Amino acid sequence: MKPLKLKINTLSLFCLVFYANVCLAQQGTVAINQDKKITTLLETKKEMNKNEIASDRYTIQIYSGNRAVAESTQRDFNTNFTDWKATLQYETPNFKIWAGNFRTRLEADRALKKIKAKFPAAFIFKPKK
């Protein structure tokens, strides 16, 4: 008689737990109502941030020296690496070639590895603008 009572109690407990989960389960849908211009605004913001040189971003310096070599290095870089735009900067007394605008150090390190094959003197830094 004892084993039968144990089986009934176990079955009752199992049924109670099963039905409690079924009763508490909820189904629903979420509807997001937003202005259609928000998507356009977010895309514009992403594009602006991509082109912006901020102090919290990383940049790779390719060259520092006289203007003629700097312009030549910039042309050479732009033809070999189309993923990043090289810009000519002037900081007295040198012209510098900076490339990229990386949000994380990891992104900059990956780019530097590719760039160093052609420009071994390149290095990563954070501009102070």
C-alpha cells in the first residue's frame, strides 16, 4: 500500500508543477510605434561619426617629414589601401599622414598589421583635437 501512495503523491506533484508552469506561461506581442524619420536620423548620425576625428578614436600615422614626401606617401597609401582614407596634417615643422578613424584599439591593431607590410614606420596614436 505504501508504494502505491508514493506513486500517487509523485504523480500529483508532477501534475501540479506541470500545470503551474502552463498557467503562468504568457504569450504576447510588442508593437513599436516610432517616427519613420528616426531610422534616417540614426543613419545620418552613424555617417557623421564615421568621418569625425574625435579624441577618443585611434588613428595610424604613416609618415612625418617634409611636404613632398608626405604628398607622395599619401598618394601611395590611397592607391594601396582603399579601406582607409589618408589625410595630410601639418604640425610645425612636419607634415604628417594620418589614416583611419578607429573606435577601438583592436580595430586599429588589425589595420596596422596590414599597413605595416607596406609602411613599416606606421604606428597607432590618439590625436589631441
